Amino acid sequence: MAHPSFVMYETDTLVCDAEPRKVPLTDYTHDLDAMLERVDARTRLFFVCNPNNPTGTYVTRAEIERVMDRLPDSCLLVLDEAYYEYVDAPDYPQSLDYVREGRRLIVLRTFSKIYALAGLRVGYGMARPDIVQALHQVRPPFNVNSLAQVAAQASLADPEQVTRSREVNRQGRDTLTRELERRGMRAVPTQANFIYIDTARDARRLGEELLCRGVIVRVGDWIFGDPTFIRVTIGTPEQNERFIEALDKAIREIPPYEEPLAKAS
């Protein structure tokens, strides 16, 4: 698994008494070659979060195909595509084609993001029949409840919602990126519905200042080890404007970040 990436990969690995092998991102993107170098005869799962959470970056069709060609049969490729519907990059992989071809992988998606059913926790996976059968042997008997299933089916009856949400997200992404760059902050190019931002300030303190102004962000310090980064969700135009206004007030309270002095040995 990459690091930083979705934290539950490591958590669930540890719950299963297995070894999480975390490979640092390169330029905020999966370093797939370095990840492949960590694969050995004991490796069973190869996680790729695409687009990646929290950075919003993605890996291309050619890169995924190279991974599939190099992984041993003893290792399953897991493509986590929770933010799939937001992607507009032309070289993003169409992973269901690989499932139809019978390739050894599982594709994970969700109704929690663009379908707006986050509180109902409806996710799903797609893979060839033998992989699905193996999952059925170990899955718990109680998973997605009946009301959540009804809501998921209802959301599929309104495909225009996805189109509308994608366009609102695209416009918000462009607006926020432009406003952040005007303030001297780096916004990592994203294919998701959030932006990973180098604020050049103490992210934990900035998060507290924003919270006091009614805006909640994910701070990159304590989970991801990036002391100047925050992750903010792209919202409606009104929500994005509120975030920028709160950010302007917050950064006036915080000086530019300085690395702590190294301790004497």
C-alpha cells in the first residue's frame, strides 16, 4: 500500500495480524515500481487507491496494466475506486474491462461519494466469479442493511445527479485551486472531490483556527505526517466561498511554517 493513502488498509491489515508494507508516495502519487519491489512470496494484497485519498492523484491505464503483468498469481490487485465518478483524466484505467477479461483483481466502488449516501455505508466490489466466491466464504452475514440497499437502487434511477455533481465538483475544483494559488499555497492536482493543500503554515494550528470559524478540514500532520498540509472537500459554490473567507481570516493569525531545529545528538 502507498503512504499516505486510505488509512483503513493498514488498520484492517493489522486486525488480520498481517504485515502492512507502506511505500512512500512520489510527488504525491503511487510509486508503483517501488511497491512492486516490496512484493514477495508472502504478499497477498496489493492496494491501489485510484484516485488516491488524501492526495487526489491518480495512476494511469498503462501503469495499472504494468502492475497486473508483474504481480504473481499469489497476490491480488485491489483497485479502490471510491472517487471513480469524479475522474476526467483521459488516461484513467477502465478497470471493469480487466474484470471482464478475467484478470486477477477486484474493483471497489461506493455510493458514499458522488451518490451522496455516505451515512448508509453502501459499497460494492466487482471481480471474476472465483474471487467473488472466495469472498462469500468469509464475509459476515450482516452487511448492507435493507434501507441502504433501497436508497442505492433509488440513486441509480437518477443518473443526471451524477452528471450534475461531477460538474459542480469540476467548477469548484478549478475555483478553489485558483484561489489557493493566489494565496501562495500549493494545491496538489486532484481527480477527486477534495484538494490536498500545502498551506506553508502549521496545519494543526490552522485546522483549529478554521474549526473556530465553523469549517472542518482534515489535517495532514497527525495522520499523514505532512505538517503543513490540509485536505478540504470541494463543496457547493457557497461552501467553497465560506472556506476561502475562513481561510483568509485564519492565516492572518498564523505565521509561515518553520521547520523545528534539529535536536543536538
